[in-house]
Amino acid sequence: MEKLELIAPCHFGLESVLKKEILELGYEIAQVEDGRITFYGDRSAVCRANIFLRTAERILLKVGSFPAKTFEELFEGTKKLAWEEYIPRDGKFWITKAASVKSKLFSPSDIQSIMKKAIVERLKVKYHKDWFEENGSAYPIRVFLMKDAVTVGIDTSGTSLHKRGYRQRQSKAPISETLAAALILLTPWKRDRILVDPFCGSGTFPIEAALIAANIAPGMNRSFTAEQWNNLIPKKDWYEAVDEANDQIQENIETDIQGYDIDEDVIRAARQNAQEAGVSHLIHLQQRAVKNLSHPKKYGFIVTNPPYGERIEDRESLPGIYREFGEGFARLDSWSAYMITSYEDAERYFGRKADKNRKIYNGMIKTYYYQFLGPRPPRQKR
């Protein structure tokens, strides 16, 4: 079976989580770079990666890579790639994004224009046509330029994979679904343990935790661009991937996953999102201020995204919010807490130095994932 090279971009700082996911799907890692992982798979891997990976932003089918220091070299390198193996005669293709880091070629619009012309010139020769109507399936192309190296891939996902399809309503500063899933997977939490988010907003952390607990694949309820690529991926591969995902669902489980927020409207939206995700029966969502944080059981986990104060008018309230959060956590003496924030004084007002922290880029915002570790629970007697 033909081996394809696939590229999975992810949040900077979370490559290890995505790498583990890809290996668990049974695929071979080709390369790990900042913000993306390249791996090998067959044609069905396009389907399975899109449907099963929780922490990838999208899946690209790698067409090739080559060095380019000038626009002429970019044109010739692009033209040498075997585009006819991917794009049919009626295919609609364009350079949807050009990202350039430390490259002499830094104008996205020029990169996009030159590469489009190069692909057209290649296909003119291969298809013996002077004009392409481009009225068929879409083949959006993405290009990364790192110094003098150009890497080109066709986007199989379309809309970013963080769009699971369940978040119909969101709060002011929602965390993305892929980032939330990755942060949960960085903790030792398992579905038989307690998980609480005291700043749950639109419910992303509790919902992603419930999807993990019930083994529900994140891409079950959405479509992908590559589903229309009849020349590359048979429909049966998509059907088989969906059947595999359905077979793995374990809905009849008991969980203790809770989300709180001070805003009643936000909690209402979170409940609607949980309903859309099919996990409302696994989550308890409640209007509650962080100062009232409590739980009767021991050895639970807090995973949360408290306010950052990105807006100037919100910054004055941050010391009080983090102080109340820290005081509430202190009462949960056997618990562990994990919080992602860009607030520089988070530890100061939380009242405790983190046992570990990890730098993660949430979009363009540099954040830290603070980890306050509690004691391990005693082993249960068999």
C-alpha cells in the first residue's frame, strides 16, 4: 500500500502530546519540529488522523520540499513537484496560506502568486491544457518557509480541527478545543478521577475531558475537505474510519467532571455545547464563583484557563481572582491544579510556587502551564 507523508501542525510546546497520539494510532514519525510533526501512513491515515487526533490543528498531505533563496528558485522548485499526482484536471487549487520564518522570501502575497503560476505551468504540460476551469473539488495548498527550506502540503482538513462542531456558543476568551485536549492529556488524569474547571466558560475543558473519558473521536461530527478527493482517497476509507470510531465509544461510564462559572449565561451556553457534543450526561455544570470552590472527595484535578486580563479594564480584578482561586485550592489539600495563563503574577497571588511550568503559545500569546502537584492517591486494594 502506498506510503504517504503527512504533516500535523500543533500548538508550539505541545509536540510531545501530538507525537504520542500519532504513535498510538500506529503511524511512524518522520520528523518532529517546532509546531508540527511529520509522519508516514497509507491513504486511510488521512481519514483516521483527521477523525481521531485530538491535538493536531489540521492534516496536510505533503507534496514535497526543496531549497529556495530567490523567487526564481521558488518557482522552479514548485514546478518540479508532481502536482498531477494530487490535483485532477478540474481541481480547484490555490495557496491558502504562506508562512515564512527567517527566510529571504517573506512576502506572503508574492509567494502565493508565484507558486500558483508554477503549479499552473506544470499542469499545463501534464494535462495538455492551456486553461483550467477549476470547477471541481478543492485542493487548498499551504506552504512553510523556514530559512531556505520550502515545505509544501495540501490541506486535507479544511476548517481547522479545533472546530469539533459542538461549540455553538462561546464565552469572551475561549480556549481552543485542541489546546484544551492537549493540556488535559499532559496531566495524569484518567476518567475514574475527579476533574473540575472553576473558570469553565463555554465548557471546553469539561467537554474535552468527557470526550476523552468516553473515547469519542473528536472528528466524529464534522466534514473534511479530503472527503471530496475521489482521485486520492476512496469513500470506503472514510466509512471505515467512522465505523472504527463508533466501535470505540464507551458512553456507559461513570465520571465526575464538573465545570463552574460565575456567569449564568455562560453556564447556559456551556450546557448547550455539552448537549451538542453528546456528553451532557457525563458533565455537571453549575453557576458558582471561584471563592466557593470545594469538593467533598480527595485526590481530584483542577484543569483551567483563568482570566488573563488581556483587556486593560479587566486587569484590576486579576489579583483578587487569583487570590480566591489559590485560597480555594488550598482547602483541597490532596488535589492537583493545572492552569494556563499569561498573567505574570499568577503564582504570586495564587499563593504558591508551581512545581512545574511549561511555556506554550496560545495563538500569538505566550502563556505558561502552571502545575501544582498534590500527593498520589493510595493504591486501591484488589
